Amino acid sequence: QVQLDESGGGLAQTGGSLRLSCVASGRAISLNAMGWFRRAPGKEREFVAAMRWGGGSTEYADSVKGRFIISRDIFKNAVYLQMNSLSVEDTAVYYCAAQRIPRTWSSWGQGIQVTVSP
């Protein structure tokens, strides 16, 4: 079992920036990938970004490509999401997620609110 603890987020204005952090902890952690999802009010959960732990390759949703940057700190078992050029459409609860087995998101954080004002 992997525990994921998110921090950062909060309130920003249109065009502003926020940085989310997620630290993984647990016994004998072995990760295939970590990533971020989000759920906006009245909408389904959607994929945002992910990073493979071994090779460091990244993947982004089209809606955030060019604005958001995912990064990692292997020594801290942490993943980050730098969010730039924020718009009101980015308002959502953001969830950190982890893969221990490829293609299976098995661990989830509790979620952190990101609100972007017009």
C-alpha cells in the first residue's frame, strides 16, 4: 500500500500559476509511474499528466499541454505539477495517483482544490 500526500494548490487568478506536490510513502515502495488527474464540478474525472518513474518519459492531456509541467524527485519519492497560464476551466479537485503495476492506477491521494477566478 502506497500513501500519497498532496500539497499546494489554492486560489489563483486567470493567467496565474500554482505548483502541486505529491509525496509517496509506504513500505518497500516500488513505482512504475506517478501522475495527476482532476475532477471539475459536474464533470467526470480526467487525466492530466503522468511520468514514468524509471525512464522519466511524460504524457500530457491536450488541454494542458504547453501550460503544465510534470516533474519528479526520485530521492524524495515525489512528483510535482507546475501549472502555468491558468484559466477558469482548470478549476477542479486535483488527485495524485501512482502505479505499482503498469497501466493500473492503484493508489490515490485525497485530492486538493484548485480554484481559478475570472
